[in-house]
Amino acid sequence: MSLKENVDFVKEELNSEEKFLEGFVKLERFFKKYKLLIISAVVIVVVAVIAISVTSYLKEQNKIKANIVFQELLKNPNDEKALETLKGLNTRLYEIVLFNSQKKDISINTKFFKELLAYEKAIKEQNIKKLNDVSMEKNFLLKEFAIFNRALILAQTGKYEEAKNALKMIPETSQVKDLVALLEHYLITK
């Protein structure tokens, strides 16, 4: 290597070190300028992470306690102390226990249970209008079964065309499709 190449090499090394130190100084100035803001942001993030962790832990413990109380109530549904505890821990499980125990002096607030009770009443009363109302609920779990029962009641009362039209509302992918096929087979003869 010649002397000139050595000098150029040393200059490049000094320039790169100078740029590194210059970047470090800029970073230091930035940190000094926004020191309070940076520290505050870090503290907020740490506190938020801790708060979220504690909240999720407490929710998980609440679920565990509610499930334990729910299991106790399944074994002994007359335990009033456990029932009150469950009411404080998880209102949905509380409503399930009340629904299972069929207590008449309760008011069930969950939409799902209201729809189930309306469906049960409509089936007992053989009321086509109530079955129609329940089956028109968008998210009702037993919607297709309610439509099938409406068609069955219509067929029993001799309204065969209405029953056929009701069965057309049940999609091909339904779990009730086997029952629909049986009823359609019966309606072909009518």
C-alpha cells in the first residue's frame, strides 16, 4: 500500500467515527430535550401492561370461582348462599341455574333465554303465530327447528301448502334437513 492510500484510509475511518459521534450527540440532544416525555411514555406503557395483566388475572380468577360455584349448584340447586355468590360473580351462569331450576318467580334478562322460553310456550300452545315470531329472530339458536315445528303444526291442522312454503325457508345445510325431508315426503301425498 502506498502512503497516499494509507492516508485516504485513515481519513475514511476518521469520517466514519466522526459521523458516529455526530449521531450519538444528536441522539443525546434529542433525549435531553424530550427526556420527561420519553420517561413518561415508558412509565405509562409499563403501568398499562401491569394493569392489563392484573385485570386479566382477576377476570380469570373470577371465572374459576364462578365455575366452582356453578358446579356446586348443579349438584345442589337449592343452595341459596351459592346462588347469591354466583349472582355476584357471573350473571349469565346465574340465569342458567335459574332457568334449569325452573323457578317461576324469576325474570330472565338474557335474550337467548327469553327466546327459548317463548319457543317453549309456542310449542306447548301449538301457536303458529308465536312460532313464526320466534323463528324470525335473526340470531335465535333454534330458528330452523322452530320453522320445522311451525310447518309440522300447519301440516297437522291441514294447511299443507303453508307447511310446504315454511319448509322451503330451511336451508339445505341445516341440521334439521333430515326431519324436513321426512315431512316433505309426507306432504307430497297431501
